[in-house]
Amino acid sequence: MSSENGQGSGGARGADGTAPPEQLALIRESVRQAKAPRAKPRTWRGAALAEQLPVARVLVDKGVLHLDRYFDYAVPEELDADAQPGVRVRVRFGAGRHRVRDGRREGGGLIDGFLVARLAESDYSGPLAALAQVVSPEVVLSEELLSLARAVADRYAGSLADVLQLAVPPRNARAEKAASPAALPVAGAPDAGSWGRYEQGGAFLEALASGSAPRAVWNALPGPEWSDELARAVGATLASGRGALVVLPDGRAVARVDAALTALLGAGRHAVLTADAGPEKRYREWLAVRRGSVRAVIGTRAAMFAPVRDLGLVALWDDGDDSHSEQHAPQPHAREVLLLRAAQDKCAFLLGSWSCTVEAAQLVESGWARPLVAGREQVRAAAPLVRTVGDGDLARDEAARAARLPSLAWQAVRDGLKQGPVLVQVPRRGYVPRLACARCREPARCRHCAGPMEARDAGAPWCAWCGREETGWHCPECGGFRLRAQVVGARRTAEELGRAFPAVPVRTSGREHVLDTVPGTPALVVSTPGAEPVAEGGYAAALLLDGWAMLGRPDLRAGEDALRRWMAAAALVRGQGASRGTVVVVAEPTLRPVQALVRWDPVGHAVRELAERAELGFPPVSRMASVAGGAGAVAGFLAGAELPGDAEVLGPVPLPVTAPGRPRRTGAPPPGEQWERALIRVPPGSGAALAAALKSAQAARMARAGRGGEEPVWVRIDPPDIG
């Protein structure tokens, strides 16, 4: 028994102590049936590579210029099916050449990226690291979107990774797993509707419906019809079997075009992309566009990269609005992105607004786009009557000068309230944003930090920088002790009007609370520029106060921007025909923007501005870039940059110091630091060379700064505020 047990446990042995042949065969068979060692995910150590196209070219999500290129990785066999061009991947980045095992590089931190191509072999001669993970098999980066992102990065001297962060929304797993709805059929082309008011309006819609690619700058007539007209342009494009994209300045404009499209085409035939929609909803809508479920997109600047299939029309409303300028690197403008898309996709282009920017006028003057305007009879019928109050009128009305509202304005308010609501536009929010000496008009400054003095609703004035109250202020220039308002804010204006018209309700609309619509009943609506609500049936009258505050800004675009804001408010007023709508602007009537408002001629104003800028070499005729930073950093950057031969450097000049506690604007110096800024100007045709030179110099500088070598600088192409 013991012998048998011994044989059963130890097995039989030969004379040399080895197992018999039949037992060796069993061992070999068990080894053959055993599974191979499993490769470790994220490193795929020991994993076999894909048989076909084993190299993945990846764009890593590192928004630094000296790493703005593609990197090659090995494709493990297990990831072969999912690792297709356009998917999101994760890779290990940063491993040195010394970290190589079994011919494959290992180590480095995990980082996100996009797989842009599969290759048979790599240009890199050293060992490749393996793809760590395919985040999702969903293809989110098409060749068209990648090409557009590269063009935008080159245009603005930025990195491709930064542009793709703007173009592709963050992944949401729940939205990605849900199936997109089936595409709905689109009816025939809509009729021209109110497009018939324009000289070439009907022909423009017919060209869109026939599959052509017209390019137009549209000077819209006053009134609420603009949203329906945009919807009809989208409907005509969809009828031709192509897609359409409309970018609008804010959520209120998006809501109006959304309602117009739903009324014209029905629900489910367009997508809405806005940054404040929430990550899941935005990604779900974006995927529906990417998958082809919908072929019409409207949204804010977040939608300018929307992956619309068979793009037939790109449209932009109110291109002069600051909201169209992206605040994240490389800070592209929606107008320039849509111009690149129109050229890349050979599609139609529509730039619309009540006013007209200098850039829009340049598109027409160059012949790239055609004007889309109404005849003067149509303009006179649709626009309100505009009356002006200048310094001479105020001088003859001292009581009105002290109260800030001349007699003409009071009369317009009284007459307007008999017919409906009256709009009052105030260029500042708050109570009394800025104070000055009542005797000599010298701006009031804090004794402690020299900050501007402001007035609260009640109590002593206080400093807007340090917050200290000032109970015993006196003017250092003339010794006066009385203060007056430089510009009275919206809430103070509402309070004054409420006392003057006690039986009339007063509503305010501004940054804290923006109204979308107001009833058509008599009321006073006090609003800051850009926050004007739409009144049912239109306003009976409008007051545009403190025009000098907008015209007197030290900015190249001060006149253009003031005219745009005035026209946006005046366009909400009823026409001067049977409705007798009236607008009173408190500004010097001899100034060019005021005259353009009176004649309702924004195109003429923009054409004259363009001619002057061409003579002086200002944008958009020339291309311009700004370089900001410490004095030594700016000087070193300019010395090392290989600028085009026709480049002209202006400056550098000191920038205003950001006060502690104040919000920091994009590109402004950190609080308390003294920065300088230089402007670089090149003539037409050298813009691409300037962007390439600045990008190369910035990449070299950032690489040295990463090693602790140099202080970084801030580079921006086409800065909006050049003074």
C-alpha cells in the first residue's frame, strides 16, 4: 500500500531519475495548452503588435508650441480594431531613451490625445512606446476638422492641441452610449418671406436652394425679422441636400433663431450648441451632428467648429460683438474661423448685422463678398426717426444739463409712454460708477491707492480698488469739496426716472439680471448696451444717453463700436412710419458715428473708416500682432524673432498696472506687475509669415522657459484692443 502510494505521489522514475516517456508527453501537452502570459494594459508589455499598420500617429494634448507636432506609437494587437483614425486615445508621454525594455519604450505619464493616422512604419528610428488605451471607439476627429484646426492654429500662431480643445467637446460616456435619432427628411425650399425687402434677397435664397455658394455681407433692416430671415437661409440650404451652420453672439439670439427654425422646419431638424448647455447635453447634440443625424447647427462661438456634414452655408450674426472673440488660446475670432471654413469647404458665406464692421466692408470692397442691402425707401420705412442732442443744446438748457436729460429727451419719453414701452440705454451699470470734482471735472482719486472713487446707493463714496470709504474728500487741483457723476449708472438712472414718472413701472436689464422680453405696455426699460430686451410690438421710443462715454474711449474701434451698440438698441424701436418711433441720442451731432445713425447708413461709415485705416496702415488692411510681458522678456523676444523684412515694430510701451483685487482681463499683467507691449505690423500678404515667425520664436522661448531659462511672453494675433 505504501509502495503504491509512493508511486502515485512521486511517479515512476527511470534509472537516470527522469520521468518516463509517456509522462514527458503529458507535460509537453499541458505546456502547449497553457495560455500565454497576459500583457499588462497601459504598457502592453510582451503584447504582439498589429499585423497591418502597426504604427499610430498621435496628437498629444500638450498645448505648448515646442511640442506642436505628431508622435508615433506602436499599436498592440488587442487595440487594433478600435485604434482607428479620429478616436481618443491615452498614451504614455515623457519617457527617455534609457527606459527601453524588450525593444519597446516604457514609462512616462499618461496623457490624452487623438489618433490621427495609422502607418506601416515610423519615421522615428528609435523604439516606440505602445498605445496605452483607446478611450472610445467613437470617431470624433475627422480629416476636415483636423485640417480646419491646423489652419486656425497657423492663422493665430497657436498650437493644434489648443484649437482641438475648443473644437471637440469633452467626452461624456452616457451621451456617447446613447444612439442618435434618425435623420428627418427636409421639405422643399421655403419662400423668400421678408427677404423680399432686400434688393437681392430672393436671388440669394434661390442660389442657396440650387446648391450654389454665394457670399454676402447682409445689412439687416431694423426689426425682429432677422431671426426668421436666417432661418429661411438655413432652410434653403437644407433643401439643396447640404448642411448649414449659424453662429450667434449670445444665448438670447440663439433662442430667437431656435424658435424661428422650429416654426419653419419643425422640431428635430437642427441642433443647438452653446457652452452653457451642460456637458452631457452639449456632447449629445455634438455627436448627433457628427453622426449626421442633423445637418443644421446654431449656437454661440462654441459652435464655430461644429462638424456639419456636407457644409453648404456658414453664417455669422453681429460679428462686431465681443462675444465672438474666444478668450482661450489661441483666441480665434468666429468670423475668421468661418471664413476659413468657407474657403476650405467651398460653401456659401453670410455675414449679417444691423450695423457694419470694417472687416465686413473690406470683404465687399475686395470683391470676395457681395452686399445684401435694402433700398433707401425700405430703410426709411423700417428705421425710427433719430434726433440728436449735442453740447450746444445742453448749454442752452442748464437744468437739463444738471439732470443729464434735456427737454427733448423728456418730451420723447412722455410721448412714447402714451404708445408703449420706452428704452433707455445707459453705457454703465450700477449706481454712479465714477465721480469727479464738481468744479473742475478732475476725476476723483483715492488718497491711499489713487484708485477711482465710486458712489454707492447710500453712504460715503468709496474706492473701487482698495474699498476704503472717503468721508472728507477734497480736490487736489482746485480744492473743491463737491463731487459729481462722470457717468451715471443704470440703477441710478432708473431711480431718477422712477421719481420723474411715478405712475410708470421701471425695469432694469444688465449684467446682474438680463431681461429677454418685456410686454408691450407702457413702461421704462433701463438697460446697459447689449442687454436690451425685446419689446412686444417694438419700443415706442428710445434714449441713448452719455454718448461721449462710448465715443471717448481711447480705442481704434470706439466709433464703430458705439454705432453698433446704438443701432442694436434703435433696431428694437418701431419704424418712423405709422408707428412714429423716435430715438434720441445724447451726443455731438457733427461726429461721424452720430451722423451715420441719423442717416441709418452703417455701410457708409464702415467704408470711410476702412479708407482711413488703409491710409494709416491700421487693421484690417494690415495684419498686426502684440507681444506683452516684462520689459526684458519683450526685448529678448523681439531680438530673437526672425520677423519678415517688411515688419514694423511699434513700441514697446508700458501697460496699465492691474490693481490688486480687480478682475484680470485676458492678456493683462498680473496684479502689481509692470508689463510692456509691442505691436508688430505687416502689410497685406505677410500675415502668414508674421504668424509663423512669432510661433517659431515663442516655441523656442517656451522650450527654454520650461528648463528655467527665460520668462514667458504673451503673443496674440489680431488683438482687439490696440488703442
